[in-house]
Amino acid sequence: MAGNRKGTVDRKTGPGAPGEIDGSSELSELPKHRQIYQELLREIRNGTYQPGDRLPSEILLCERFDASRITVAKAIQQLQSEKLVSRISGSGTYVEAPVQTQAFQFGLLIPELGSTEIFEPICRGMMRSPLAKSHSLIWGHSESSLEHRAEAAMQLCQQYISQRVAGVFFAPIEYVGDKDRTNREIVAALEKAKIPIVLLDRCYEKYPDRAPYDLVGIDNHRAGYTMTRHLLNVGAERIIFATRPNSASTVAARIAGYQEALQAHGHEPPCPGIFRGDFDDIGFIEAMLQEASPDAIVCANDVTAATVMQSLLKLGVAVPEEIRIVGIDDVGYARFLPVPLTTLHQNCPEMGAVALSTMLDRVQFPSTPPREILLPCELIVRESCGIHLPRK
């Protein structure tokens, strides 16, 4: 995004602490059509193609980028949707003259920024989006402890209101007892100030209820279903679900998907099948194993999976030979755990880019109905699920 100079974003790691983050792009992380789009956009911006110039034909672009015609067309359509090019039937695709747009300043309200790994790449995805060039983002968060997280989030909300930002990206608080009250107070304050809201990753209402705001995330019900089905397919029979107390509504959706997958494949959910607790607590882990006798565990996220794995290994329980483990998120360290973790990969940079596009639509067209945009995920299979173990 544009902060003090092109390609940077204003950042505050606390009240009054400005800084900058490089907005350079890593094309290899993007889907093929986005890579083509980014490269053509770069060439339009640097003057390789001037306003009025005709772009190479789709056939030539297919050869250049070693891509299918559908993929190239998708990239061209994105350029066209942003009014960077126009297509003339029977003639070709032409570069449009740049259109001056209003510059907006947006606030980022993510209480877990810096402690939950998925939000950093989401923010980078916003900055690297071509739509970000005219706008700025106040990257505000505090290094507050868990017990003071709600208070810090409310203070940041008031800061954004006083700065009259054009919109706020909000990832609702989780893991604290008064999260529901605080989340609703934040939303009510922004609503009163007439500041548009785009929810990131999660809703603050209890699943399956939905708040009346745009949301960009993944299909968490499908995520829980996919990971449970995978464990069933590799031979697990007694699968439990592990999560921390006071988790967000995303976890409730993942639990629902877990339960549906068991039922759909003829397995009764264990009783109890859902465990909420401190998985660093060896006593809690021992009680869980004794009570449920699981041969596999679906963890609410990779952080939980890493903690469960470490505790099991301390107890001398072999992973995956005795208990298989899967997570959700595909955080950076997932492949480097003592037993590399099978998980579900979220395309966080793409989520950030979509969130920015959603916010700009909301600011420009405030009367449109709220949207729930769910991005696809990819199953990443590693050793922790026991895929190479013989079937029972």
C-alpha cells in the first residue's frame, strides 16, 4: 500500500510508533492467473505498454507464460475489471488511460497480530495487491498480554474512530472470557461512527449465526470435514477433536465439519469427542487419553496440533504410530515439527488481496448486501497423519 512512499505502508506497533514495511511481491506464492496479472500490471505501470497500446493476443500470452487460454483470460478479465484494459471485439485488448481514484486510509484491527501467524501474510497480501497503490493502511496493534487484549483492542478502535479512517479490517478477539462483549462493543462503536467493517478470518457471532458485515476467510465447516475424512481414509477409527477454550466461531464450524464427516462415513463420534483445555498440561493430556482412547486427533489449528504433539511425545506416545495428528492453517513451522504436520493450507496473501477489494467495494457501494467470501484450501499431507502406516 501507499504510505509515505509508493510500495510502503504506514505501520504502528502501538500508539504513536510509525514505521514502514516493504511491499515487494513474491509472484511464486500466487496462483498462475495472478502471476500473469501481476506481470502484465507491472509492464503497464512501467510504460512497456502505454495507454492505447494493444496487448499481445491471448495465444501469444499463453506461449509466453506457459499457461492455458482459460488462465490467461482470467488474468485479462481481472485487468479489465479494474479498468486498466478494455477489450474490443475482433480487435484485441487495449491499455486504458489511468483513472484517478480517491485515496483512502484504512485501519487494521487484529488483536492477535504478531501472535497468530496467519495474519502477517494476510496483511502482506493487502499491501501487495495492485489495488493498494493509492491507499494507506494504519497497521495498529499492541503487544498486550492475553488478559489485556480486549482493552487494547477497544483503545485501538477508538483511535481509528478519532482518525476518521475510511474502513476497518477487524479480526474478532478470541481466547478471552469477555471476547463476545468486547467484539460487539467494537463493532457497535464503528457502526455508530459510520465506519465500514470487513471481518477477517472469522465472525464474532456464534456459529452458525452471521454478523451483517462482509467477511473474508475460508469454509471452516469444510476444513473440519476435510481433515476428519482424511484421517478416516488413512485408517483412523477413533478420532477426537482438540481445541482451546474461548476459541472463535471458526472452531465451532470446524467441529461441526468433524462431526458431519464421522457420521457421513458411518462412525459415531466418540463420547466425549471434543476436548477443550490446556494441552501443555500433561495431566490434562493423560486424562484425555484415558477417557477417549483416541487413535487420531483433529486439532483446531496448527498451534494446538504442535502443543498436542509435544505433550504426547513427552508422555512417550508415538506419533503417528499410536496417535495420528492433523492441524489446520499450514503455518511456517508445521513442516519442521518433530513429526511434520499434515494440515490444511490457507492462501493468506490471496485472502488479504480479496479483503482489500471487498473493502473498496464496500466503501464505494455501501448499500450492497454483505458478502461472505470463502477461499479454497489445499490439503498438505505429511507424516503426522500416518499415511504410510499399514491399514488395520
